[in-house]
Amino acid sequence: MSDSRPILEARGLCRDVGPAKAPKRIVDDFSFQFYPGKVYTFLGPSGAGKSSILRLFNRLDEPSAGDVVFQGKPACDYPPCDLRTGVGYLFQVPYLFPGTVRDNLLFANDNITNERMAELIRITELEPNVLDRDSESLSVGQKQRVALARLLATDPKVVLLDEPTAALDPTITERIETVIRKLATEQKLAVLMVSHHPQQALRVGDEGLLIVAGRLIEHGPVQQLVNAPQTDQGKRYRDRELT
Ligand SMILES: Nc1ncnc2c1ncn2[C@@H]1O[C@H](COP(=O)(O)OP(=O)(O)OP(=O)(O)O)[C@@H](O)[C@H]1O
Ligand SMILES: [Mg+2]
């Protein structure tokens, strides 16, 4: 697929929760097109709906209205497993299966070659000998990178990251940020990442999306969104976060 076509699209996504008589709209008419080779950072106050939007993209939750379109086809036309292979979701806290790192990669894809495993270890900045280590013996930063390598083992086109460094210390955060950039620049994935930190969005992101009260308020190159927002709500967010 050429880079001039979106790999993933949101069309008028809404999500209502709560009682049918008095639902609460937590995602409100979200539309956007995502292209390969870019990191999209979702910013916004706590409770804005960032995670709720992300979860709709691989059907961890279902929209109340609107569509997700992956590779030109509605997400609801894919068997959930196939959709989740194409649109991978990395959980904030890494859960690895018992056994070695190699076992974990083989569990995700039993046809994976040794070359591809070595490549995934390189991309995720792990040491080559990590393949034979027991997953339980790894640090949380290593586990998070193995979880990412395992996600990549199924060759997704889109990766969803919800605050992937929230549980990590600053040195490991830097490492993961480097890996995230590589997913877009080297692997040509579309990376959708929620972050609480505008500074992190500046380090990692290409495009920024500001979400407030379930709505997409403003989007654009992340430097512009963070440093020179165009909307009043964008300016209020910047003033609160950057001062
Ligand atoms: N299943 C649910 N039932 C009821 N309310 C929900 C449900 N899921 C999310 N919400 C509410 O929807 C709103 C958006 O939540 P969401 O977790 O998407 O926000 P967020 O932007 O990711 O916040 P944070 O930055 O704190 O992670 C919040 O008010 C939350 O309480
Ligand atoms: Mg969240």
C-alpha cells in the first residue's frame, strides 16, 4: 500500500457509556486519517477520552456510532484476531508468558525466522542473548521491550501505545522513545501513542492531536500543537501544561 493512502481511519467515532436512558458520551465524533511511517501523539487532560479513542481502533471497545477503517476495509468486517494482528495494542504493564523470550516470540508467530527474531531484538534495543533468558528474570524496561518485540512478531501495520513509559524510569523511557521513533522511520508503521507529557510528544511525535471532553479539538505538527496552538482550548492546555 502506498504511503499516500491512510492505513487507518476513524470516521465519526462515538462511544457512549452508562445507562441507556442517560448515557455519557466519552468519545464524540472523532474522525482522523493515519498514515504509515508517522508517530501520532494524543495529548489532553486526564479523563479527556484519549485511552477510550485508542481502544476503539482494535475493538477492545466497540463504537456506539461511526467506523474504524483499516487498510480500506471496515474494522468490523475483520475477524477480531486478524484486526488485532494488523493493529497491535501494547499494554502499559508488560505481561510476558512463562518461558524464554524466544518462547514469547514463537508464541506470537510460530513461523518467525531466526533472522526476524534477531531483527526484532535489534529494533527494540535488547541484547542478542536476551532470547534465551527466562522472561521472569528481566527488568520491567526489558519486559516492556520484549512485549513490543512480541507485538512486532506478528507484523502489525499499526501500533497503539497507551502511555507506554508510564511505569518506567527516565533512562528506560529514553530508550523506549528511541524504539518508538524507529517503528515509524525504519519499520514504516503508523504509531498512535497516548502521552501525558507534551515534552515527550515533542521528542517522539510527528503529528499531535489534542483531545478534550472526547472531542478532537486541534491537530497538526506536534511542535505547532504544543508550542503554538491555534485554538483557545489548545492555548489553555499549553498554559496549564507548560508553565
Ligand atoms: N467503561 C466506562 N464506563 C464509564 N465511564 C468510562 C468508561 N471508560 C471511560 N470512562 C470515562 O470516560 C472518560 C474518558 O476516559 P479515558 O480513560 O479515555 O480518559 P484519558 O484521556 O485516557 O485519561 P487519562 O489521561 O487519565 O488516562 C473519563 O471520564 C472516564 O471516567
Ligand atoms: Mg488514559
